[in-house]
Amino acid sequence: MSLRRFPVALLMISSLLILFLMPLAAPRHALALSNDAITITSQSNSVQFPDAITFNVSASDAASTFVSATIVVDLYGAQGAETHALPITGSLHTLRLTWKENTTGNSFLPPGSPVNYYWQFSDKAGDTFNQSLQQITTIDTRFNWQHLSQGLLQVNWYYRSLDFGQAILSQASANIQRISNTLGGGLLHAINLWVYETDADFHGSLPPSAYEWVGGVAFPSLDEASIVVVGLSDDTLVRDMPHELTHLVFHQLIENGEHGGVFVPTWFDEGLAVYNQLYHEPGMTSRFQQALATDSLLRLNDISNGFPANADKAYLAYAQSWNLLAYMYSTFGQPKMARLIKDMNNPQNDFDQDLTQALGLDEIHLENQWRLHLNQPGVLLPDQVTPTPQVKQKPIAQASSFSGDRSWVLIVLGAVLVVFSLACLIALFASLSRRRVGATLVVARPPTTCQYPATCMRAPLYTRPGIDEPPGVPPQDAPALPPRRQYPQE
């Protein structure tokens, strides 16, 4: 290095030293601004299902002493997060705290519920600490669960062999495939199926307000379902399992519609689930036949926001919802039903609009048509039955309009003049021919081939299917109705 370049090199070295030493020369209060003085040294939580969740935390403050400590807990389904202040006694640089969150009564959390929480601390020096959001998932801790997975499905069971779990997984997977084919789509997110061994174990996992006759439950917003299976030959495997799995698949397919506020009637939701069962107890069919015999079917608007608490009426609600869904599938076909479910994923339309768009009629006309099919009194007056609401189509642009364009008058006048001129010429030549030949021309009228003489008088300018055809002639583009299937028999 030359002597001339030495001052430059010295300046560069000095600058690097200043940059290196600046952090060491910073005032001490800069550390406090970064909240590094307060730290969480350990934390844990434990679920005591169904009673409580316990949160434990240890924290230290290297610069000052603690003056406050709080935990913010947000329970699934609760009305917002709750902040709980924990007392601090004395001037402490370290803390060990415990908070026990009650989950009984109205705060009950079904297995699989997410719980969000975080800790907050402040010290005498004015520094604060806000922990990043933490999340745990509740579980029924009364049992030691075993787990198996296939694709997006996980099954959970206890006290029984691995072979039992594998049999449940295989059957549940086959059910999901069959249900997906019926609904027109499959699972989009992972789901959990919890298999309880006894009714008592199962009912211990339900909210306090659950009806005693409930034999299975699904929580679509949690992607969780629970059933009771005593053994591999149990009817619940062909009844309750496909029923609850249908709820999970269906609600995943319409989740955007649900988040957008689309209302799904209970009769459709439950009817779809019963329709996908592989077994229906004879009592359900008997209860439905009894309602038919006494003209006592429930109105759809009475079972749209939930089913009755009364066990007998609830049973009828399930039975007739099943029959209605079976009627819809047999009458409109699986492709149109799959389109209906797909349309329900759109938050822009309500359920009536989805029905009209996919099937061509709204709920009240559907109910009326179904009841008449069962030889039951209708729910509409005769003048309300037709026409049923139709999906609005965009108007088709036309090149010309007879009502707005009067150029056709000139065309007609021109045609009349041409025809008149030709007629005059023909008459002139005919007169000359008769004079030459002196013969008489006889014109025979061709036999009519029109089936409906009244319509042969004129041809309409345009035809509208079902309006301008002769009486008794069906529209050419009218769809053929599929054969109606009878109510499923046991």
C-alpha cells in the first residue's frame, strides 16, 4: 500500500470501528423499548374434559418487578374473548401463575374445539409484554384414544384393537366415497370421526342441552363427528356413521355459502343425511305412513329452523325429510341435485333462488308438488299452482323488432305491387291463350294435409314452445320426466 493511500485506508477502518461500537454505546433504555426485559420462561396447558382447561405460565423480568398479569381466552362459540387479571403480591422479578377456565354449562366445548389465548404482563418501569396468539384443541380426555388416517379422514377409538380401528376406517372411507358421488363433490378439509363404545360415554361428550334420544352428532364448523359403535355388526355403522359423515361432506361443499350467510333449511340438511344412510329402521317408515293416513305431515317452514324437541315429532320430521329428498333425487335426478348443492356454495343467492335455478321451482311449489305426489292436500290454492317461478334469463338480442321497425310495411307494399303486376301479366296471357285455343282450363284443389285446419289458415311469424303449437301437441323441447321412484321400503 502506498503512503498516499494510507489516510484513506485509515478513514475506512475508523468508520467500520464506529459502526461496530455504536450498538455497545447505545443507552440502556433502548433494551427496555424492545420488551426483552420481560420473557416467558415456560408455559403449559391441560384439558380436563368436560369441566375445565388449566393454563400455567412462568415469566421473568430482568429490569424491574411485575405489577400486572392477565390472560386473554377466546373459547370457540363464545361471545368474544375474555380477559382475566391474576393477582400479584409483592415486588417480584419472577412469576408462576395458573388460570383455570371453566367449560361447563353454557361454556361447554365439544371435543375438537379450538381455544385461542395469550398472556400479557407489565412492570414497574412501564414496560409491557404481549404474547403472540396461542391455540390449543380440546379433546375428550376421559379416554386414551387411538388414531388411524386415510386421506382427509381420521378415525379415533379407545379400549379396542387395531383391527377394530382399521375396519371402522375402511367402512367410513367407503361411505365418504359413496356420499361424495351422490352429492357431486367430496371432502375439502380433514375431518375427525370419534367412535364411542357406549351410550353413556357418548352422551358425556355432548352439550348439556342435547336431547336424550340423540344417537350421533356432527359439528360441521369443527369438521368433527361422533357416533356409538358397540360392535362391528352394529346398525349404527350403516345408519349413524353415513348420516353424520353426510353432514360433514355437505357443509364443506357449501362452506362459502354458509360463511356468506346462506340459510340451509334443517329439513334439507337432515333429509340429505337420512337419504345417504344404508339402513332405515322400519319404525321410521311406519311413522311416515301414519302421518299420511291422518293428513298430519309437518309443514316445511315449521322444520326449517330446527326439528321439534318432542321425540315423536322429531322422528316424523326425519322421516318426511328423508322422503322429500328421495322424491327430489328420483324426480329431478342426481345431476340437478348436485348442481343445487353447488349453487348453495354461492353466497349471492338464498335457498329459494338456488332451488329455482337448479330445479326450476321454489320451496313452496316443491312442497306442494311433493304433497300432491303423495295424494295429500296441497299447500297452494289452484290459482297459485302455476306458473312456478322460473330462473330469469338474459334477454337475447334480436336483429330487428316488428314493433319498433316499420320498414316491413314498405316491403309488404312492394311485394303486393309485384304480385299484382304478375297477376295482370298472367291474366293477359291467359286471355290470349283462350282466344287462340278456345279451351277451358280446370284447376283441381290439392287435398288438405293439415291435421288441425284452424291452424292452416295462417303461419305465425314466430313460434313459442307450448304457446303457438296446435292444441294437444307438446312443446318440441320439453324435457322428458324421469320415472318416479316409490318411497323406499324396508
